[in-house]
Amino acid sequence: MALIRFLLISIAVLYIFRVVARLLLPMFFQTIVKKAQQQQQHNPYNNYQQQRKPEGTVKVDYVPEGKRSQVPDTEGEFVEYEEIKK
């Protein structure tokens, strides 16, 4: 008898939870989306992205002292490789 009572109560609780979730979860997610949209509109980094330079331009702000190349920019960089024949 206790098993049947437990099963009936469990089924009722799950059914009620499912109905409540269908009603409340969409409202909950809408509020989260609205907050995220408002934060995105007020984000100062967003304005920086809209003022980007055209693609293909590169600006280097900082080059560490030890990493400066001794090779002129016109020469390029040599990469050693080994050809493997099968």
C-alpha cells in the first residue's frame, strides 16, 4: 500500500512540476535575455568593435625587447624543413 501511495504522489509531483516549468521557464529565460541585451547595449567595448579598421591592416602596439628580429622586414622569415620521401 505504501508503494502505491509513493508512486501516486511522485507522479502527481512530477506532473505539477512539469506544468509549472512550462509556465515559468519561458518568462525566466526572457528576463535573462533582456538583461543580456541591455548589458550589451551599455558595453563600451561594443563601440570599439564598430570603429574597427578595415581587414588586412595590422597595428602592433608592443614588441618585447628580446624578441625584435635582426632580419629586415623585407627579407621575411626562413623556416627550416626536411623533405620526407616515401
